[in-house]
Amino acid sequence: MKSGRLFAVVLITVGLAGCSPGDTPSGPSTSTLTRGSSSPAPSSASPSPTTSSSSKTSSASAALDGVYRLDFNLTKQFRNGAPDAGKPFELWFAFRSSCDRDNKCIAIGRQLRDDDHEKPAEQPQTILDFVNGEWVGTTSGQSACGGGKSPVLQAWSLKPVDERTLSGTRSLAFFSPSSECTAAYEQPMLATRTGDVDEDLTITDPAKEAPLRRVPAEGFTGRYDKSLTADNGQKGPVVSIDVSTTCIRNVPHCLTLTAYVPPGGGARTVRAYEFQKGAWAGVVKSLAKCPSGAAVTETTHSEWGLPNPVSDPIQQLAGTQQEVYPDPCKATVQSTIVMVRTGD
């Protein structure tokens, strides 16, 4: 994969070793995650002749109507929290938006061809919702990586800057057992309005979409204290992590990102977890040292489920973690994870 299209209507791409985020999916919604691989995300938006929204966007700041150039500045990309510069790329989208009487807004977009910004690309439509002052959307797909296919989740967040510009971030996570593909990417993105939508371009009327419903897993957000207790009773240090969770529209399939910064400063670490079938799971590979000083690649498997009953926000979660070390210090360490919410 190169760097460039993962949200392609869903997301775009990242830029990993052997798997570059700039060449995978392109936009949040029902689109494929990478150029050349298609795995549409669920969406009820089916193309129909473009029509004016049945209810006018009630807030100028929420309007998302017209043709937009989306610039992804991969020179400022982060991989697992660390700088990981890539090659910038752009995508073109045509959007229509609509708001109801309660000022709940939905936008539907179609990716446009790179060589003709008046014609649609062969990609599913994208659905975004205006939530807490930002246009947001999450989608799933697959990307060729490490000699196979990697499941990918991608999330967009775009905040209006002025009448023609929005800025934000695309978060992209690869969930592959292959070490070079398992990663979380954060990519700055800028959307700039360049003109009106061609009247012959078909885009589903956003006013006909089902209302946005909050998924229980989205309650896993805020700051949490995370503690580990090994099966032998040994306790690890308690660390504070910042958590964000975004889900595919009205679907319990979500992307959770955790960020950790050591007390007093230091390198920021970001990890990605996938929520589906009622539980979160993630695999992280990292460098470690054996007692002898030999460097090895340690693999950590983590899993935890929704609490019962579930609150919003979620106050506490518990699960398991397994750390696997290869030779020359081959070992497996089983631990219990507990995460307690301490604030926003």
C-alpha cells in the first residue's frame, strides 16, 4: 500500500512499512478502505438523483454542501503516537447536508474521480453526522498489507473553520497479526470548498437517512486509570490513559484509541482496539529486553467486554491481557486489566 486512500469513501491510507496509509481507504461511510481493495462499510445510503435537502441546514457552521478538496498532510502523520512522515495526497468529494428541526445534521458525500472532479469515483457513498461541533464518521474495510489482507477501521472528524474550510483528523487503525501492519495512524486533514455540486451528480438525500443512535461502546471515552495484576499476584504500575471511541453509524463496530503520556513528559503512545460482538480486542507488538539483555519483539493480546449494566459514560471495565515473549526468554504472562474512569 502506498500512502493515499483509505477512506475512499471510507477512509484513505496510511503509510506503513509494506502498508502505506495514503493508498488505502478514503472516506468514512460505506466505502472501501484502500485503493485496490474493496470492503464496504454498512450504510443505508443508496444513490438517487441529487435533490435539495428537505430541511435546510439550520446552522451555517454545520452546512456541508458543495465540492470539497480533502488534503491529507502526511508530513505530520503519527504512527502509534510517534512522528511518521509520509507523502501528502488529496481526494475530492461532493457533499449534500440536511438538518432537522432539532439541528441534528447529516451529510452524504460521493468521492469524485481524480482526473475529473465532476464525475463520481467507483466508491460507496460517505455518511457524516454533525456531533458536538464536528462532522464525524467511522467506517471499516480491508487493505492489502504484509502479503495478506488487513482489517481496517477509519474515523474522520472535521470541524468548520469558516464558510469554506474545515480541519480535523483522520484516524486509521490496521488490525492484522502481521507486525508491520498492526498500527494506529493519526493524519491531519483539511477540507476546502471549491464549488457547487454538478446537478447531474446523484447523491442520496441525507434527510431520508435514519436518525443517529448512540452505540453503548461509545461510552468508553474520557480519562481512565489502568491497572494490571498478573496471575502470580504481582501488580504493575497504575497508568492514566486518554480514551476515545467512535463507531460505524448505528452499528456496534467501533474504533477505540488510547493515548498514554508518561508523568513528567516523554514519548506519547497510542494504541488501537476494535470493538465488535460485544467486546474490545487488540494486538500490540513492541520491543522488549530479556533478563540477559537480548532484544526481542513481545506481543501483547488484550480483550475486555462491555460491563453489565452499561453506563454512559462507562465507569469501569475489566478484562485480560496476555504478554508473549519469544526465545531466548520464552514466556507467557497472563494478567487481569481494570480500567476506572477518572474524568473527561
